[in-house]
Amino acid sequence: MGAQLRVYRQKIKSAQTTKKITRAMELISASRIQKAQARVAASTPYSNAITRAVSAVASYSNVAHVLTTEPERVDRAAIVIFSSDRGLAGAFNSQVLREAEELTELLRSQGKEVVYFLVGRKSVGYFSFRRRDYERSWIGGTDSPLFDTAKEISDAVLEAFLRDAADGGVDEIHIVYNRFVSRITQVPVVTRLLPLEVVEGEEEPDAKNEVFPLYEFEPDAETVLDGLLPVYIESRIFNAMLQSAAAKHAATQKAMKSATDNADKLIKDYTRLANEARQSEITQQIAEIVGGADALSSAK
């Protein structure tokens, strides 16, 4: 009984230590969510303005631009996967990798060769463990994304897109990331980034608060598109990175909250078992004392 009681007490101590760690990580993630949400909200007006400008050029001009024109044949497609550098975030990384695998199967069923650009250590580790090839990777800084990293990713995918497929280029670029909906919900999103699908231009402005501006293209629409579309791609990639970071912090908070609750349950269960073991030990000791006293009385 004494050995069993020591085991229960050791397990209680381990569960209490685990609870302190998970609780601290939960609080850290909760504090980081506020900043991540603020960064997402701050990037929205700029992203909307760029989207409307691109929509205006694509909708109100007859320019056949390489970034907005559907290719006659698609031989190679690229997938940019946004994961995290750290784990302990529940299904955050597994769900985005699962979406990427489903997209890969779809593209390959259409006769397209797939290449990958990876963001985050978890996606790099996933591909390295399975010995699968990828074009480029970026690790570090996924918890607090930098625009310089987004620009580097944008330059890499644009360079691959503008290169011929026969020379190692791609005809399509898709991005897969987790979108922050709330602290409870993070949704994996798959978007075709290039050739550009301008769907935002179909939205109607808010009659009370918003009026779409009129645009004049100087010197011409093609020149404007050449300068505007790379900026648009950068803003979309940076927004995906910010969304992924906010979703990761929310997923970590949710996972650590669940781990803390499980630690509480373990402490409660082991405490009950320890009390039962202690009571059994006391009962056995009393029985031995009474038995010894009865033996001494019988001997007299």
C-alpha cells in the first residue's frame, strides 16, 4: 500500500507541474491573439484598396496580361503551404497539411505536376520525414510575420510563375492556410492566387459608408497592371501569414485550455485514488494492531 501511495503522489505532482506549464502557455497565447487580431484588422483597409484597384484594372480594361489570363494548358502547379514553426496547437498543422494533400490529389487527377513552397517548420518537417521534394522553404517568424518575408515569398512565386513550365516554372499558384474566424474556430482555406481570380470586384459598396472611387489609368492599363499586381500578390500572401499566425495562437490557446482541464481531472482522480490507498493502509495498520493485541491477550 505504501508503494502504491507513493506512486499516486508522484503522479499528482507530475500532473500539477504539467498544469502550470499548460496554463502559462494558454495565457501567453491569449495575450498574443490580441496583437495578431489587431495586425489582421490593420492590414484589411490596405488589402481592400489594392483589391479594388486590381478589380478596376481587370474589369474595366481589355488588357491581356500574363497574370490575369488563363493559360491554354496547365502542366505544373505550385502550392504554398502556410504552417507554424511550433506544435502544441491541436489540429492546426494537420488540417492545413490535409487540405494541401487533397488539393494535390485533385491537381494530379487533372494531369498537373505539383511543386511546393513551404512556410513553417512543421510543413518542412512533414515533407522531410516523408522524403518529398519541395522548391523552397521559409522557417522562423510564423508567430509574428514580417512583411519582408511575405515579399520574399511573393518574389519567389512570381518568378516561378513568369518562367516557362519547361524551364521549371509553374502555370498556377495556390495557397493553403488557416483563416482565423474566432478563438474557437480556425478554418483551412484553399485559394488560387495566380492566374488572378478577381471576385472581390463583384461586391457592392455599402450605400451609407462607402463609395467605390473612379479610376483613370496613367500611362496605360497594362503599365498599371504590371506595377499593381505584384503588390497585390504581396498583400495577399502577407494577409495569409497574418491570418495563419492569429489562427495558430487561437489553436494553441484552445489546446492548452484542454490540456489544463485534463490535468485538473487527472489531479482529482489521482487524489481520490491516493486517499483510497491511504485509507486502506490505515485500515490494514489498525487491523494488524488489533490482531496483535488479540494475540497477546490469548497468550495470557
